[in-house]
Amino acid sequence: MIQTIASLALCAALAALGSLGGARWLARLYVSDREALSFPARAEAQTRRHAALLFAALLLMFSWTALTMQHLEPRFLAFLLVFQFFLILYTVTDLEQQVIFDRMLAPFALIGLLSLPLLGRVASDHLLAALAGGGVFLALAIATRGGIGGGDIKLIAALGLWLGTDQLLTVACTGMILGGVAALLLLVTKRRKRGEMFAYGPYFTVAALVLTLV
């Protein structure tokens, strides 16, 4: 009981730090990379609620992870929490502004690369997943004439470094199915027109986050 309370208290502290740091990071990016935003007029209002939104999401993810994955070694758990932190940030920015910033993807990919020797992962499998995943989605982007965005391509490549081939395939297929259903519903309800940009990123990030919880 005491250990559980201590774990939840640590999760709350990490969620608070992560939400404050994440909110400040997003606020800077929303200003410095304003040309990348799809809805710049909404940015100011969105940044005001980031801290509370991120705290709630991080607290939920971290607490569930700490309570259900107590068998993990500390180094594995630390990388898992970092993985969740970045994916939550991507989910927020892609839902709000249909953008995943390169300056947020670069450190995520680098940490994923560093995790390979530190966690004893098969580097060849993860590197293959990054190259193949990025290549397939680049081909899809060309075939769909921009239906898949550049941010989605880079996200899939970065996820490949973290997940490896089997898990990346699961995330990519699940994300495509969920995104396709959502896009169809938006078209049917006339909330989106044919040819309008659609953000697939959140469906990949949510699929990857769920994968960390099961």
C-alpha cells in the first residue's frame, strides 16, 4: 500500500514537471513556427489550456503504467515514460493544429536510437522498421498526393526506432484503420470536405500509447 502511494505521488510529480515543461515548449513552438500552424488564430487560446490538459493526460498515463508494470526494470520504465510524454505532445499538436513539429520529432528519434543499446534491443530490426516504415509512408504520400503528410512519415520512421518491425506494423495498421473510419465519418457528417487535409498522426500516436498500456 505504501509503495503504491509512493509510486502515485512520484507519477503526480513527474506529470506536473512534464506538463509545465511540455506546455512551455508548445507555447514557444506555436510562436516560432507559426507558419506551420493550420489554425494560427486559435493558437493563443490553445496554449493557455496546455498545462492542465497535459497534466491530466500524463498523470493518467504515468499512473496506469506505474501500477500495471511494476515488473519493469527502472531503465525500461524511464524510457517508456519518455515515450508516452512525446506521444501525448504529438497528439495535442496534431489534433489542434494538424502539425507535428520537426523540433519535437528529432529528440524523440534520437532518444529512440539511444535506447537500442541501453535496453538491449535488436538494433537491426528497429533500424529496418524506421527505414521501411518511413519509405512505405513516403510512397503512400506520393500515391495519395499529400493524403499522408510529411509529419506522419517522420513520425512513423521515429516510431520504428522505438518499436521495431512487429509493433510498428500493429501501430501503423491500427492507426490507418482508425483514421480511415474517422475520416469517413467526418465526410458523411459533412464536417470535412473531400480534398481537405486530415491529420492521421493522432491515430498512430493513440494506437502506440494503447500498446504501452496492454
